[in-house]
Amino acid sequence: MYQLENFFNWLSSIIWGPASWTLLLIAGIWLSFKTRWLQITKFGHYLDRTIIDMCRKPENRKANNASGDGDITPWQAINTAFCATMGVGTLAGTATAIGFGGPGAIFWMWVVGFFGITTKFSEVTLALHFRGKNEKGEILSGPFAYIEKGLGWKWLATFFAIAATLASFGIGNMVQSNSAAAALEMVFGWNRLWIGIVAAVLVGLVILGGLKRIAQFVDKFIPALALICIISSLLIVMLNITGVPYVFGLIFRGAFSAEGLAGGVAGVGVMYAVRFGLMRGVFSNEAGLGSGPIAYATAKTDNPIKQGLWAAFEVFLDTHVMCTLIALVILLSVPLYEIMPGPTPALTGANLVIQSYANSFLGAQIGSWFMAILIGLFGFSTIIGWSFYGEKCFEYVFGLKYITLFRLLQIPVCVFGATGGVALIWSIADVLNASMALTNIFAVIALSGTVALLTKNYFDDINTKNRSK
């Protein structure tokens, strides 16, 4: 295990080196340019056509999304994608970024999120534009579809699908069950093996029913979890509002200067802040990773851009709202000298999030119980979402014949993840993330002209309709 951990740490440091950071940022800038900086110029529009539209009466909704081809509603599609992003990646991922990269890592998570809005918008738009169906008439699409149909490179599409299939066992399953088990063991003293067994049974009950059962599960479960997390975090921040300016100062200083970190915390440099901010930012919102388009592509919609707008909103909510709130709670509740940011932080991951809630107004016991259960539920939901991603990629490579086998394999992996070492699992997840992201980003850049044309046509049509009224 020690040798494996060292190997994957070495491989991760190479793959997630300066070249990868540069590519991600250049891709985000390029896609922002091609979409006319949609994250700024159309901010009000994509909020109006997504979350605000959901609050209107059905007869008054502007988007009218639930028409056209697809297997599930747009709301179910975003919740399927959301249950994969707003899990341990947001909670433990934010804490891991702070633990290894210091407060400055949060700034780089924001940067990834800012450009990630157009990146995810672009990849989701492409997945719907190039989507097809399997022999059962179900939607089958994702990066593998636009790589094969848009670029004509079947071999690269297959490489992505294999990497994503493997990632569904790592980032999507083992990491989640490991973080959830660690949280529940830490707070309640529960045995990790039994936590893994219970999680495996529950996961099996959901994923063996396929997409429809997954959609029914996430329809109300994910919004409820998100609201609970947002409201509780907001309460903690509001009760410590006087410390918020100081925390933002830590974040901005730490992004560019090691000296700006709480009096100069030893071992933390700008490169650590950049590296872990970018890695955990991608892990949290999955923009550019290529996973989200697989779920969004199944939505009933008559225009790819409409679902792309939901993807843009998802990144904003996940990174700029959720991750920021969690970061503020941590930095307001836990002194940096207790975290000791750097290569070997004293507190990180799920343990750091739990400690921050234990130090809040909720109190040590209730705060710990509350966050441990929340991490457990988020971890469970993320396994559900990622099992669907992996299933569709597996189906692309091997067909429908062995889908039941894939679903059954996901079940024991929960047990292994719950009892495995967290450092090794995170390192493997980072390598698989990079394999997916670099392949996907290359394809999205190559097809950015298609995205630009679809976006232009959509907004030209909107403007024409507005002028005719």
C-alpha cells in the first residue's frame, strides 16, 4: 500500500503539473471567448432560465424545457449530475484544498469555477448536440459521443470511456465511501466494514433499477441535502460575520504569497495553493472532467443550449456558493495553526469539516453528529450519480450485455473503499481525473466552433422573439 501510494502520488504530481494547470486555464479562457463570456454577459439569463424559472408556475415558465427527446426531465438530469458533484467533492474536497494548499487554494477554486461555467456549458451542449440512442431507445451520450461523431476519433472516445469507467470505481465510489466511513467512524465510532456493507446494500437497491430509479431517488433527496447544507453554513457564517473580511484577506493573500498565510504557515507555497485549488476545484464541480454531460444528455429538451444553461448554473452554485460557504465555515471555526496547511496537514478532508462544525454554535456533539451524517448522505448520493456515469461509459465500450455485471461490481467496491487508505484512494482519483479531463478538454476545444455557433443561434433567436413582442 505504501509503495502504491508513493507511485500514484508521483504520477499525480506529473499529470497535475504546470502544463495541466495551464491547459485548463487556457481552455477556460478560450471557451469563454468563444461563448462571448457567457458567465458574465448572460449571468442573469441563465439564472432566469434555470433556478428562477423553476419557481414560476408551469404555464409561466420561459424555458419550457421538458419537451423533445430524452429519458428524464431537465430537473432530474441536473439532480443526477448534482448528486455526483455536490457530495464529498464539495465538502471534503474544499477541506482538502485548504489542508494541503492553505486558504489561497480557495481563490484558485474560484478561478476554476469561473472558467468552469463556460467549460461545462460547452461540454454539455456538445453532448446533447451529438447524442444518440442505444438498442433499447435510451439516450447514450457524453464526451465519447462528441469525440467519435464530432472528431471522428473512435480510439480516443474509447480511451475516455475506459478512464471514466475506472474513475466511477475510484472518484465516484471508493473516495465517497472512504470519506463517509471516516466521518461516521470518527464521530460515532462505527465499524468501517459495517458502514461499507450497509452502503453497498443501499447502493445496490438504487442502481440495479437503472436510470429511472436513480432519477426518482435524486429528484427530492439532493435538493433537500443542498438546502440543509447551505442554510446551516449560512447560519455559522452570519454568527461570525465580523471575521469574514479577515478570512477573505487570508484567501487572497494566500493565493499569491506564502507570507500572507496566517503569519507565514511553514511549508505552504503558492504552487501548493494553485495545484490543490485547481485539482479540488475540478473534483468539486467536475467542469471539464466530462462526467456531467453524461447525465445532462439524458434530459428531455428541444435545444442543447437550454440544458447547457443548467450546467452553467450548477457550476456557479457548487463552486461559488457551496465551496465558498464551506471554506468560510472552516476558516472561521478552525485556527490555521490547528490545520497546519502544507504537505502533511494535521487536519484535512472530512475530519476538518466535522471539526469546523463542532467548533460552531451547534456545539461539539451536535455539530459533529450533524456534519458526519451529512457527509455520509452526500457520499452515498455521489456513488449513485457516478455509478450512472460509469455505466454509460461501460455501455459505450462493451454494449448492454454486461451492464448488470457492472452494476454488481459497484456494490463490493463500496466495502473496499470504506476500509481502504484515504491517501492512496485520493491519489488514484487524481490520476483518473486527469486522464478524463485532458482527453475531454482537448475535444471540447477542438469542437468549440460548434459550441459558438449553437450559442449564437440560440441567443439570436431569443433576441428576435423579444423584438417581435
